[in-house]
Amino acid sequence: MRKWLLTLVTVCSLASSTGCLLPMYSADPGRRAQQLIYTSENLRSLLNEWERIWFLDMPSHLTPFSTHGGII
């Protein structure tokens, strides 16, 4: 009976918490807003970093139509 009670208390405490046992963001609303802004800015710059790594941010020098290249 004690084992079932301990299991029930553990499940209820884990189910009631959001995320991990320790919260990721601060409980202070001003500080939490600042942390959320920093997190969203980091995720927004991830796309720019990905394009820079794969050289997708450079302009293409190819022509939009194919050319023969030889003397006609």
C-alpha cells in the first residue's frame, strides 16, 4: 500500500509540473519576458547562420536562361 501511495504522489507531482522539475524561465514577469525575447532572437538568427554556413546567402551569378557559350 505504501508503494502505491508513493507512486501516486510521484505521478501527481510530475504531472502537475510544466516541463522539467526546475523551470527554464524566471518567475518574475519582466525577467521572463527578457529571457523569452533572447530565446526567440537566437532561434530567428539560426536561419541566417544556416544560410551562411551553406553559402546560400551569396547572390547567384547564373543567368536565368541557358546560353550556348560557343560561336554561332
